[in-house]
Amino acid sequence: MMVNEGLFNRLFIWTLAILALLVIYAPPLYLVAISFNASLQPGVPGFSDLTLRWYAALPHETALIKALWQSLIIAFFTAILATLLSLLAALSYFELKRARSVWFLAMVLPMFVPGVIQGLALSAIFTQSGVKSSAMTVIAGHLLWAMPFAFIVILTSFSAVKSSYLMAADDLGASRWRQFRDITLPLIRPGLTSAFIFAFLLSLNEFTRAFYLSGRQNTLPVVLFGKMNSGASPVIYAISGAIFLLSVLIVVGVLQKVGRARAQ
């Protein structure tokens, strides 16, 4: 009886997990599928109808390519700033004693603020301060969104740093900076890499905050939104599918790298 009950529980859990994965990945996979459809109308193509027509047309879409480069530049600088600031925030967290929980809540709170409210608030502040919308204002908005996630990733990576390592280094006369450079930094490097990639992808795909803060420096999600509403050609499905597939490959690569680093 117990064996049957355990088997039923496992089947139930696996069924729920598979259903959850289908709900999560069905929309982007559908988007990838229709990007290979030669028809102007979106739909899943048959094997005989598969084509790379819209992917071949991507280099001629100057507005999309320009917006893509703009998004890549913004995502790169957002990821750098988010990683560095989150590292400092994580180091501060471990230096604090009584106020750790308050510091943690202060760092992760922005991820719970709706993007519409955050983007609108930043837009109002920048307007009142006389700051014109530009790539810098978009980076500021994306930084508020990406930094809490980067902070959690980096904070988790500190589990690899044992206090005994630092105590031994301190007994040998190593300064705090030497301890960080020679012990802490190598151990948390996989976490820093993961935080950078995480922040990069979050910024690259962020629409709501960029919509309020981009001005004339439109990012790719903003341009795609405009083209979708104006009934543009299916190249928008091609570039969306390409970005999705590239994002998946990057995440898989990072996970493999982190797994190898932990195995060593």
C-alpha cells in the first residue's frame, strides 16, 4: 500500500511539473515555430513549409538591428553595474550584524515594485530634474530591476566561502583585501558570472521600464511592440525567436560552467 502511495505521489508531482513547464515554455516555443513559417499570417508550419526566409530578411531591417545594438549596449552596462553594486551590497550584508534582515529587504524590494510604477516614477523624477531620456536613463531603470536578482545570486555564491578559510588566512597575516582577492573572489567567481548573465538577459528583454525611459533611444522590446501593433512583417517573430534561442543557449552554458566549477 505504501509503495503504491509513493508511486502515485511521484507521478502526481511529475505531472504537475510537466504541466508547469508546458505553460511556461509553450508560448516562446510557439513563437520560434511560427518564425519558420513562410506565410505572412502567424501559424505553426508543416515540415514542408519550413523556411529561413524571415531570418534571411533580418539584416535588411535597419530599425530592428539598430534597436538590437542599443539593447545590447544597455544590457551590457546594466549587467556590469548590477554585478559590481550587488557584490558590494553582498559584502556589506556580511559585515552587518543586527541589521542584516533590513539590508536584505532593502536590496530585494525593487523586484516587487511593478515595472509600470517604477518606470513612471523614474520618468517623472528625471523630467523634474531636467534629465533628458537617453540610454543612461534606461540603464538606471534596468539597474533597479536587475540588481535585486544579481544580489541574490551573488549572496548565494558566498556559501562556498567557509569562515575557516578566512580565519586561516587571517592567522597567516593576510590583510582583508588579500583575503578577498585570493580566497573569496575565486570562490564566488561562478556566482559573479551568473549574476552578470542574469542581469544582462533581464535588461535585454525588459520592456515596461524602457517604454517610459528610452525617449528616442528605443530598445528592441519597445520597437517590437510598436511594429507588432502596426502589423509589421513576420521578421519580428524571427528576431524574437533568435533572441529566445540565444538566451537559452547562454543560460545552459552558464549552468554547465557553474556546475563544472562546483565539481572541481
